[in-house]
Amino acid sequence: MNTIKQRWFCLSLGLLLLVACAAPTPPPARPRTLRVMVYDSFSVSESVIKAFETQHNATVQFLKAGDTGTMLNQAILSQENPQADVIYGIDNTFLSRALEAGILQPLAARPAGLANVPPELQLDPSLRLIPVDYGDVCLNYDKAYFAEHQLPVPQDLRDLVRPEYKGLLVVENPAASSPGLAFLMATVDRFTEEHYPDFWQDLLANDVRVVDGWDTAYYNEFSGGSGSQGTRPLVVSYATSPAAEVYFSEGALTEPPTGAITAPGTCFRQVEFTGILTGTPVADLAEAFIAFLLSDTFQADIPLQMWVFPASQTAPLPPVFQQYAVVAQEPVQLAPDVIAANRDRWLREWTEAVLR
Amino acid sequence: MSSRTEPEGSQEEKRHTQSVTPRQTSNIKHQTPITFHGSRLTAHTSRLTFYALLLPALLFLLVFYFYPLAAIFRASLGAGIAPAALAERLATSGTLRLLGFTVGQALASTALTLLVGLPGAYLFARYDFPGKALLNALTTVPFVLPTVVVATAFTALIGPRSPLNTLLMSALGLERPPLDFRYTLGAILLAHVFYNTTLVLRLVGSFWANLDPRLEEAARTLGAPPWQVFWRVTLPLLRPALSAAALLVFIFCFTSFGVILILGGPRFATLEVAIYRQTVQFADLPLAAALALIQILGTLGLTLIYARLQVRLSRPLELRPAESTRHRPHRPGELTFVIASLTLVLGCLGLPLLTLAARSLEGGARFYTALAENPRGSIFYVPPLAALGNSLRFAAGTTGLALALGLPAALALQRERRGWLVDALFMLPLGTSAVTLGLGYLIALGRPPLNLRGTPLLIICAHTLVALPFVVRSLLPALQAIRPALREAAATLGAPPFRVFVAVDLPIIWRALAVGAIFAFTVSMGEFGATSMIARPELPTLPIAIYRFLSLPGALNYGQALAMSTLLMAVCAAGFIAIERLRPPGTQAF
């Protein structure tokens, strides 16, 4: 009995000493958690996030918060008690609303990666919203239909009201869908504030179909995509959609069945931003994450994950993008404050002109 | 109110003073109610039991419904907006027209759904035929399917490339398809029938199965023509279950969102759609809150009227075991009816489902095998089995919680005269805009004292909120139809309250309990809106995985969405059959 007790005593003493000796060298710090709020269709490679986590001894936790509008609402409503440290995906149509709501804090320093981002994408000089990617909303057409009917592909939005394109176009409701809103803004820019409702009236007379979301438009109305079961050969989609058609055919297609119309003034450029939510307890980590988002590691991962273009010009593009994805020539880019000031009115006027 | 809660003493008394046959006890009840309602102590314990049974469900509503709702209304309306200004804006923004359309389409949809569902309910209640269990399970599958996916099936069946159009085009040499039924009020009504017929089939069917067919036979023997028998005997007997089903269908169509947007197109809008647009597109939270309030008050008013009526409609019935009321069709008339109603049910519900399954196989098995791959190494990739596991875990949790809260609540409500006031409260979540409540959850339940953000419990609670009304609605008509004489007989024979419940109530309500469980399971399996707002991306459910595929172009994405949907259909059908087969050991099928 005694010997056992003694042995225990020695052992505990030894352990205590060991602990005492070990104490001065700090144990490896537990990883800090970074919460990132993203919209539903956000995606990223696991290995890319791992790289950031190892480098910064952090755990990145994503919160998906609905579509862009819903996500922004959530961030605004919970600003007293922010649910995340970083928000990803506010686009140029929501930029002013986000800035005015005061949910974002400026970065302490200009991230180095911003030097590789074209200046026309940098829409917030206060460094609260940093551009990370962009995509062009363009008309897509069904190549087979236009070839079969020997019809020229429209090269101007005004062409769409001509009789030979009657009943061929499907668009999304701008009050419910972000490509829909982008297309509406392209028409506002092309036909001016004063005359764009007339254009829509003409489009209506030319039997345009309006549906609620991109998926319905593309899969149930458009005739061109693989798997599409519609009859209309023109749809409002993205400039990268033809590339995605090839990629997701898994080798079955070497040429996309669809094409994107990228003529000047027919596309609208959506720029997506990221920023630090006010009140984060890990501002330095958040800032490091935003720098990482602008690095080539993350930027090169964007195309195949989200089917948009990286904001950084130094990021390499995957082969399917190099071969099939196009960038719009002279896309429409309205200033965010113009959008913020008029967006509700445009939506109201559009609803009045098209849905009534 | 019933004898179940009476203290032992009074039962002893009865046993000595009265004879114990059930029939006589019931007569005595009507003649001398004093025996059963007399003592103040009895009333007191009864009241205590009432509150004890109801308390968990009420607490749940308070924490997971009223608290988040109050939080979002305070956040939306708190910024000093004058009620008068808001009323003015409501008046000028076409709210009346919106309300008119919302109520109108809901009424029409409910009527149509009842029309399609009633023959089917009779079919399932009274006839046996091969493949019945599977067909019964399939009729509930639409309830879990995402609207985008259903729109795909509808496009194939009634869209421009439908078989009928192809036929007409080749026969008449037409360049364009002559028929397109989509984006019309008709398409909305059809989709509502597709989604909600199961409510009539199950709620009315399970009730009908226990009705004594001898009542109808007696009327027929007395010379009444069939329609008169139906109108004057069957319909009045069915009314409690029928009105419960009609109420649920109406509220579902009243708050319809996806069907209106996707199958109706942007020209149509319900209150729910307007609330979503005001919240998300216009960030007009005060107006959205006002509209949400109108929708909640509409639901409340309707439910109060219903619940008040229900008290009068329900009466104890002489119930028969379902086995003894159903048979195989023999006479030519019966066979014709069975075939006709089977065709109706299969045409409305089966055909779209079949179309989806067929389309998912267009790439061979490739769309299914692709589900198990993650070629782009996405951090959000979820293997199909994992998504299925998440869905099933949430659904099991929801079913368990909804039954645990709903059964005691229904027991309390059926025995309390003023229960209908409380009953109406349970329906409110169904009439509340998902986006409003979702935002309420985020601001109220994502911070102390109750920080549940991102926990699976929060998802289960959100689903249970929607599932609870189904459990209560399916149980109440069954409970109220039980003759008090049966319970009294059991009690008189010395059974303590719990034993009375197990021996008398449980076998009779088992079918209704299974229906409640099935709908709780279904609600959870199919829920998308709330889950997408509050779930952690690492725990996606099947509907969330389906939507992820549908957000990208390309054959593979579309095919995988359909494959995932077919998987969802198969798992749900299997789940429904399993729930129906479950029976506590020792109880007889009733």
C-alpha cells in the first residue's frame, strides 16, 4: 500500500515539475474562427480554403444566407450582433445599399492584390467593399435554331423588337432575379431613362416571355441548353454559360450548343464585392482573408467554382474558360449610386409597363 | 371533462352505484351528468391536466414562433413609422387587389383539390386493390418536391413540347406549338391540386375508413338514391375531417409562393410573394411587415371560424375497424368507380412524378453516379448519402418533436370546450411568411439568451413549427369521434387514465397519428426556404442539394438535380410506407 502511494506521489510530483517546466514556452494557440457570410451559389475548393487555414492558424466557417438580397438583409438586420466577420458577394446593384446601411468597416490598409484588379471594377474608394469577381449578363442563343432558320443573331438590343425575332426571347423578372435586373439595367442604359419603357412595350408586343428565375428561363423556356426543354432560342443568361455547357457535357460536346451575344451595349457587368462586417472581434484575420481572396490561389479557383471571371488580371484561367468563355465588349456599367437612386423606381415602372 | 382524470374515489363510487356495461354507462351519462361533471375537485384536476398537456406545445410556440416574430416586427416597424402613413401606403400599393387574388385562387384551388381528392379518399378508405400501399405512398410524394423540379415535369406534360402538342403539330402541319397551358391561372390551380390532394386523401381517407358503412346501407335500404345518401349521410359524417383538410389546403394555397412564381409566372402575386419582394428586392421592411401581419390575421380569422365550427360539427361516432369497412371491388359499378378514380389520381399525381423519374434516366445511370463525385473539389460538395442522412435526421427529429408536442396538445384540446381558441394558435405558423419568420429567427435566435444559430436543433424546431398543425389537425377529428362511453367503460372497469388512453384512444387514433407523423416527416423532408436561411452549409439537405445543381447550366447539373429529386421521391415513399406499417406491439389495426 505504502509503496504504491509513494509511487503515485512521485509520479504526480514529476508530472507537476514537467508542467512547470513546460509552462514558460506558450502552447500552440488554438485556431481562431473566421465566419464568412456568402450567398447560396458561392463555392470554393476545399484545398484553397485549407491553404488559408494552415497559413493563418484559423478555421473558416461559411454561413450561406440565401440569395444576395436576402443575405444583405440578414447582415443589415443583425448588425447589432453580427453573425459573421466577412461578407462575400454583394454586387454592384446592392453596393450602395450595403454602404449606406453602415454594416461594413474599411480595411486598415489597401490589400496588395488590388493592384492587379482593373480600376473600373474598384467602385468603393473607401475600401469597405473590395471587388473579387465579375460576370457579364448577356443574351444566349440556340446555335441550331439560328442556323436552321438562317436567321442572323441579333447584335443590338433594338433588334429584339423586329418581327423576325417575334416570340423567340425569354427574360427573367427583374424584381426577382439578378440576371433579370441586370438585363433591365442594360435596356435603361441603351434606350435612356425616358424611352426604355417604350422598348419594353415593343418587346411585349413582340411576344417576349417573362419568367421568374434563371433556372425556369434556361431549363424550361430556352431551347438551346443540353437538358433544356423549351422552345425559345434566346435567353438572358451569362457570357460564361456556353463554356459551362461544354464543361458539364463531360466530353460529349467539343463545341457549345449555345453562344453568348457580347456586342457592345448588350451586356450588363455584375461586379461582386467582399468586405469586413463592423464589430468583428477578429479584424486582422478578416483583413488577411480578404487579401487572400485577392491572391492568385483563390482568384484562379473562382472560374470553375462559380462560373464568373476573377477580378485579378494575373490569375490564370482554366482551359475551358480560355477556349469557350467570352468577355463582353463594352458592357453596360451603371454607377452604383445611380442604381441605388433609381432601382426601386425602375422596377416599379417595369412592372407597370410589362406585367400590368 | 371526461372521466379519465377523475380521482380514484369517484370511480370507486360509480363502480358500486352503477352497472358497468359500456352502453349503460353512456346512457347514464346523458341522464345524470352530475356523476361526471359534478365535483369541483374533478373540474379542478381536469383543468390542471388540460394545462399540463398543453404547456409544452404552448411554450414551444412562444419561444419558436411569437418571440422571433415579435423581434422581426419590432425591427421592421420600430423605426417610428406612423401607422397612418403605413395604412396609406398599403392602400396605394394595390393591397386589396393582391388580397382578392390571394383569397380567390386559394378558394378555387381548395374546391378543385377537394373535388379530385374525395373520390380518391373514398377509394383508399373502402377498397382493397393490388399496389394500394405503394400508390398511397406515392400520392404524398408531391408534397416534398421543390417547385422548380415540379415545373420541369409540368413543362414536359403541358408545355410546348408536350406529347399533345407534338401530335397536333405533325397532324396539322403547324410551325409553333398550339397549346401552352403554363403561366395561366389554370396552371396554378393544377399545381395546387398536384401538391395538396394528398391532404384530402390522407386526412379524409383515414377518417372515412373507420365510418360505419351500415349507416349508408340503412339509408339505401330506406330507398334513398346514392347522391342523397352521400349528401345527407356520408358528407355530414365526414365533415370534421373534411373541414380540417379543406382548412389546411386553403392555408397552403393562401400562402403559396413557389407555385405562383414559377408556374404562374410574374404576372401573378400572392401576399406571400409580395412580402418576399418587399423584403428582398425593395428592402421595404415596414411594408413587408404590414403585409405579413395581414396574412397572419387572415389565417387567424379563418382558423377561428373553422375551430368554432369544428366544435359544433364533431360528434362521437360508432367507429368500425378499417378492415371491416373495406373490400375488393366486385360489382361492375364498383370496378368502374375504382378504375375511374385511380385514373384521376394517377393522371393528376402519378404522371408528373413518372416524367421526372424517366427524365433522370435520360443519361443512363450517369446522373446518379455523378452524384458521388466531386471533380472540382468544392468545399460544399455533399455525397448524396450524406445529404440523405441529413434530411432523414432532421425529418426524424421533426417527426418526434411534432408528435411529442402535438399529441398531448390534441388530447388537451379535444376535452376542453374553449380549446378552439388555443387550437387556432397552432395554425398560425402555416399562415406566416417564411421570409419574415426566417429573418425573425436570425435576429432573435442568433443571440443570447438563446443562441441557436447554425445548430441542427434550430432547423428541427423550425420544421416542427410547420409540422405541428398537421399533427393536431389529423388527430383532433379522430379523438373527437371516439364515444366517451368507451373511455368511461374502461375507467369504470378500473383502468387508470394512462391505461384508458393506451387501451381505448391509441388503437383508434393510431391511423390519424400515422397520418400526422407522415406529414411531419414530409414537411421536414421537403422544406427549403427556412433551411437555406438557417442551416449550416456543411449539413445540406436533399432539397438544398437539388437547388445547388439547378443554379448552373449544363446537362450534368440538370440531370443530377433530377436524379437527386428521384432519390428524394423514392426515400419519401419508402418512409411513408414504413411509418404506416409501424404499430405499437399488441394493438390491433383499427
